Amino acid sequence: MKITDLKVAIIGNAPVVRITTDEGIDGVGAGETAKPYLKPMVEFYRDMIVGKDPTDVERVMLGIRRMGSFKPWGTAVSAIEMALWDIAGKAAGVPTYKLLGGKIRDKVQVYNGNVRYEREGSEPEHFAADMQKMKDHPYNFSIIKQAVSFHGGMHRTMDNFYYGTPVTKGRYPNRGTITPKGFKYLLKCVEAMLDVLGDDVGLALDCGPGMTVPDALKLAKELEGSNIMWLEDMVTGDYSPFVLADLYKQITPYTSTPIHTGEQIYLRQNFVELIERNAVNVLGPDVADVGGIAEMKFIAEYADLHGILFAPHGTFDGLIGLAVQTHMAAVLPENYIAFELPQAKPEWWLDIMEGGEQFAVTDSHIDVPSTPGLGLTFIPEVAEKYLREEDADFFDD
Ligand SMILES: [Mg+2]
């Protein structure tokens, strides 16, 4: 089998990849929603993969992997890898996870970082009310993640949250020392959420980046004994184009609160330091940024050998990402906790692809599907109307 074309279209706002072959089998992959600017980045790889056998996934990946980088520049490579696994599964007539070692679980746990409500204010009682709504959601989430500190925009919603002048525009990485007043407020908000969740649901907190090392350790120590699932990305994360394991080494060994990072990191090599030095307790790479499904599997296995847990990022990965994460989670070792649920947004994604209903959530879990490949197929007649003019040939062979 040979790859005949690598196509990319912006559907909704997400870069969607379609790889075609000379045997009529195609494969799909996708990047995070709101990354339409990556279209040329995907096209960049076309000449490097056309003519190759897509079922030799690793061989194709070897040719393109080094031409990527930390978030968002690992997206194209990751989306291509997904599409290759989709083809390989379809060609073999088996679900993709069978080619990755086979599933070790029949349903996979997800956590909520995606079902959101408009919070009515920024006081602790508003955090509590918001948490109650998420707790009451029919998906019955077992873990809910909430954004606090810099990640939750506390430097914007209160005066003097930290010793610095917040820049509120764009993606500016605000960073600095939290004031006593800010720290007390942060703790009050967390306590209010913990009260709502009780022992029924785990609370994870996405905190930065932007926190200093002393503040990160202070927060972790304050929350000891409260069964926080993890503190995510306190000092690096999101779009930090670096790892800085040394900073985490000043936090993680000194607290019993689990410390988490990794969503922006590209490739297994960039996890070596975090893992071998036990710089964090939980890793959360994103399958749509790290380099793909097999990359996630390798990192999770290596982390497991070092006593590090795995809770993958994925809130913006869309319907295709949901399918990909389900296959991935089926094969990860037992250090796996849960992946961050992405959803079909807008909901018409469920109309334009066949198979989406297989990934429904019940009691915070998704059943592992048994259909070949990733289990999603475009319905071109329906999907066409969501294509941009310049992408009109996306479904042509
Ligand atoms: Mg995060």
C-alpha cells in the first residue's frame, strides 16, 4: 500500500488531516480546535510521506518526526500519526489499539476539563456553585479539573493577586509571586470546591504556568491531606517551549500533593529528564501535540517504570481526538488515571462522521470500540457543507 496524498482542511476551526492511499483506504487525524493557522504546517510534510507504505507507521514517522517541536508545532506530526494508525487498523481489519499491543481494559476513564459553565462571579461561593453543576452533570465525572491561579485568570479577576502588572491581552505569559491576599483567596476558592466534591469526586487543579517555585511548594503543602488529584503546570506548561525539570525537583520531593505537567512537551526524548529524575508525579502529554499515539504509549510505559502516573491532556482535541484518546487509553499501563475528555464541538461533528456515538460517556467512562481503525468515517455528502471554499477537494481521492 502506498500513500497517494496528504490533505488538510479546516473544519470548524480545527486542522483535520486526511491521508489517502492507492488501495482506497483513507485515514483521519486532527489537531486541537482553534489551531487553523497550522494548515501550512501540515502541508509541509506532504512530499515527505507520499509514496510510503502507511501501514509501516514508524517508518513514515521517522521521516518527519524531527521536523516538529513543542506545542503548537507538534500538532501536524501528531495528526499525521493518528491518520496512519487509522489506515493501518482499517487495512488489518482491526481496531487501532490491537496494533499497539492490544487493550488491557474494556472501558477507559475520562476526567472533566471540558464540560464548562459560565461562572456567575469570582468569589469562593461561585467556584462552589460552578463545581456543583459539574458534579451534577449526567456524565457523572469521577475527576473534575478546575483552573485556578494564573491559569484561572485570578490575576485578572482580583486586584493585586500577585506582585506584578498583569497583561490581559492575547497569550501573554503572566508570571510572578502571589501576594498574601491572593494566596488566601486562592485557598478559599479551592476549599469551597473541595467542600462540594467531598469524597465522591476527585479535584484536580490547573494552576499556571506563572507560579514561582516557592509559591508552588507553598500551595502543594497547604493542600496536603485534602486528596487533591494533582496540581497541574504550576511553573511551566501550556505553551512553554521548555521543560525545566530542575524547577520541579524543588517542589515534588517535598510534598505529598501530586505534581503534574507535560501538555506542551513534544516527543519522548523531552520527557526523559522529568521521568528519570522523578521530577513530577503525574504526566499529562497531549496526543495531538506530543507526536501521536505510539509516542504516548512509550512515555506512559517509561513513566510507569519510574512510579509516575499518567493523566493525558486533551480538552481541545475534538471528536477525532476523542476516538484517538480512547484507543490510546485502552493500551496504556496501569499508571493510567484518566484522559481529559474532548467533545464533539460544535455538535454537528456527530452528524458529519459515522461512528461518533461509540464514544459516549457513561459514569466517567467510554467503552472501547471494536470497529476497524479509529472507528470514525467522514460522511462526505453531509460534511461538505462545513468545508471552506479552498478545501473543497478534501474528500476527493
Ligand atoms: Mg493544563
